[in-house]
Amino acid sequence: PDGLYPDFVAIAKGFGLNGRRILCKDDLRAGIREMLASKEAFVLDVVVPNNEHVLPFIPQGKSAKELIVG
């Protein structure tokens, strides 16, 4: 979606780097392959819906000591 902010891929391109935004789980494997095949720094911006359960993560306002792993 165009409304996602910040656009990390556009920022990377502004610094002369390659990048790709992943919006769909089905595109993740190809994106990772492209990133690993890159001979230069590469930004892979993976957008995860806020209703997905993504672990591990640090809750907002907490420290790394309060990492949630499961």
C-alpha cells in the first residue's frame, strides 16, 4: 500500500542501495533470495499485519530484558 510510512525502500534507493517491500507472505521467500543474492547492502522491508503473532518482540515502552519469546 502506498500509505505505509516510512518507505524504507525509497530511503535505501536514495542512498544508492537496492531494496524491496514484501506485502504478501507468498512473496517472502523470493524477497529473501533476492536479498541474499545481492552483492551490496539490501533493505528488505517486510510488512506484517498488526494482527499477526510475531515473536520474539519487545513490547512498546519496554526494554530488551522484557523480550517476549512465546
